[in-house]
Amino acid sequence: MYEALFNNRFTNTFVFYISLLLLLLISPFLFAWELFDIVRTCLRCKENMSGKVVLITGASSGLGELMAYEYAKLGAYLAIIATRKPESRLEQVANKARELGSPDVLFMFADVSKIEECHMFVDNTIRHFGRLDHLVCNAGIGPLYSINNDLTKFAPIIDINFWGSVYTTHFAIPHLMKTKGKIIVNASAAGLLNPPGGGLYNASKGALINFFETLRYEVSPMITITILTLGFIETDFITVKYSNNGVGPHLRNDLRDVLPTMGAEACTKAIIDGVRKGVTSITEPRFFKTVVLVKLFFPQLHYLFFNSFSPLVQN
């Protein structure tokens, strides 16, 4: 019916600018709507986590570890997952979570890239606790990528970052339906902003965002999905030491030394507070929302901004 508008170059461009103008005209009303929603969220009561069961993947370090501690302080039961490595701290995390207030912590070693192991730890959680209220899909790896590297070495990025969350979610959904639970997905702002050196990491996080945004239509309102699009958070993830363990290029400097970063504990508190209030999208630090808008409306500025990051990566 309207295809003629888009078959002609002039009318196609005309429709774009008219729609953009209309968006600008109604933007004050949209901002008012967003402000109202923010105020309503701030006034919303936080979910009482006492006696609730939370399953967290990638819980032996970083944000996964800190989220385990925050949930423990709130009196939640925990099932925490990590890969079995000689240097794994998962048992220590479990012990500290108990000290902080968790009534019981079940820790399991598993590889989230293997579907049968995801099925195993979800089933073990249900057998042990009898229910599941929050699923935190946090497990992930982030080696830097270059076209000069052996591509076959990067398959685990998609297997762990994407399939690890999808497999776990698939087996957890029937149990979350019963409790009207929540899914929290650590998707990263990299999935929207495509910083240099990210390559397949960015792709895996972009895939997560698309999958879980689509999943909302199937599981809402029974299950609330919160997608985390985090920027630079002060964890080992943004250090030279972490990148040196990867299969691709390395960082020249710790990103915390050259870029604005947010403290991991402050970020974790913001995440848990938002999740307990039923927020469906969390971006920290919040200014990254502005960067997303820059990419959408001013792609050349976005390219110049992120191109300045390229010297931070050492091939």
C-alpha cells in the first residue's frame, strides 16, 4: 500500500525527516512520560527477598560474586555456579554469603556452554530448595578480537555468553512461571555501542539483548526480565591482566586508568535495587544512555568517539 513512498529516493528521505520532526515535536511528552515512570518506580516497594531462591551463574568473581553478597544480605537462599578451575573461589564465595546472612548456599561447578550441565544445575537447585525466584545470567568471558587472530579460538565467546544464558533460561522458565519470578541478564552496553576490539564479545551481547527483548513477549507479565547494559565497571574484566589471559589482542592500560568507570559495589547495589523494584532495563553508569542516543542520531560522532579507543588495544 505504501511501498511507492519508499521506492523513490526523494519520498523515502522525505518520510524519514518528517518522522524525525514529529518525534522531536512529541519528545517533551515522551520525556514527561519517562519522568513519570521514573518517579513511579522510585515509589514502588522493593521485593522482599527473605526466603526467596536466587540462582547466579558466573558467581566466583566480579559482579556475580558481589550480587551473591547483596542477595545474601537480604536473606535470600543462593545457588551459585562457576566453572571448575584450580583458582576458583566459588566455595569461599559461598562461605562469605552464609556469613552475610544467606540461610543456605548451594554451590555447583558447571560449564554453562554445555546444555546438559545447565539442565543439571537448574534441576539440582529445584531439588535442593523446591523453588526458584530469580535467575541471574551473569556468566561471560570477554577476550578482545582482531581479524589477525585464529577465528576458531573465539567460539567459546558465543557458547558461554549467549548459549549459556539461553540454555539456563530455557530450563528455569517453568519454575519461574510458578513463582512469578525474575530473569536478570548481564548483556553489557557493548552489545549496543560496538566498541573497537570487542568484535565477537559485542556480537554475543547484542544477541543476548535481542533474544531477551523478544522473550518478554512470551513470558510477560508472569516473569519480569531485567536487561543490564553496563558500561565500564571496575572489575578484573577491564584490566590488562584479564586481557593477557585471552586469545586475542591485549589492553595497553587498565581501562579504569584512562576512562570514566563506576565502582563495582555501587553498580551492584543499583542493580539489585532496580531488580527488586521490577525495573526492566538498567544502564550503569547512566550517562551511557546518552552515548546510545549519540550512536542512533549522530553515527559519525559515535565513530570518532570510539575510534579514539583504538590505541588502548595492543595487537
